[in-house]
Amino acid sequence: MILWATSIGLFCIGQLLGGLNFITTTLDMRCKGMSLMRLPLTAWAWFLTSVMGLAAFAVLMPATILLILDHVAGTSFFVASNW
């Protein structure tokens, strides 16, 4: 379980860094004079996929850390309160 959660955490870190890379590249490295509305559809697809990935994996990463802490450190983030 701990190895699985660690691998999910590493995947989240990689996706967050990759998503930030795609977003900054799309916004900063456009041709001079090209607005966002003139970007090709492929660039828009990469940009929006990166934004959605940031939104999803930014939430999954702390949940994975808390799950690892539940198993390793004995915390009770995901334990029912009536137990």
C-alpha cells in the first residue's frame, strides 16, 4: 500500500511539473504578435489539458501524502470518527 501511494505521489509530482512547463511554454514562447485566440487547436489542447491536470493532481498530491502518513506515522486523517 505504501509503495502504491508513493508511486501515485511521484506521478503527481511529475504531472504537476510537466503541466507547469507546458503552461509557461505556451504563454511565454508564442510568436511575437500572436494572441491566445490565434493559437492552433493543438496548442490549446495541450494548454487546457495542463490546466485540468494541475487542478486535479494538486488535490490528489496532499491526499496521497496524508494516506502515507496514516499508514506510516499512525495519524488518523482517513479514519472514521466513531472508531
